[in-house]
Amino acid sequence: VQLQASGGGLVQAGGALRLSCAASDRTFASRAMGWFRQAPGLEREFVATINWNGGSTNYANSVKGRFAISRNNAQNTGYLQMNSLKPEDTAVYYCAARRSAYVSTSPSEYDTWGQGTKVTVSS
């Protein structure tokens, strides 16, 4: 499977964005997916993950209550709804998929990555 992330952009603090992750084929439906982000000079960090059917999710503490991960397997697409954005959310956001159907917060457990979409939150 190949992944393509989109939806990033420039937004003011307090605003919202929805990121999308389009998968190339239906194997996506059997895989857990995750969103990660990387700010300049920092390591890639976990943001959110969802299992194969959307029944289980996990979030980084820094985004809990503000971000929501979801997926539409019929459309081979995953989403990250980001609300109440803060300047510290500024980063390149990557979607990823793993062969397992179950959630993981570790980037090393994901074997397929999208190209990243940049999110900039101005204060």
C-alpha cells in the first residue's frame, strides 16, 4: 500500500484543520494507521493511532481532547481532525500504516509512510 497525506496549511492559533491520508489499495482496511509529526530540529513524535476498524484509538497527551483520528475503509482514507490548534502543533505531519490491525504508538512499528503535509499554526 502507498499513502498520500494532504490537508496541511497555515492557520491561526485556535483554528482547525483536517488532514487526510489516502491509501492506494484496499489492504489499507486491514491495517492500523497512525499520525506522527516532526517539528524542525526535533525527532518524529507520535500523535494518534487507530486500529483496522476504528474501534480503538490512542492519542498523545499533548493532543488529547483536541485531535480526533478516524478512518473510512470504504474510501481507503484516514483522517486527523485537529481543533484548537496551538503554535506548538506546527510540524510536518505524516500518516503511516502497519501490517498489524492493532494500534501502536511506536514509529518503528509502521512499515509504510506517506510523504508528509506541513501544518503551520501562527500565534
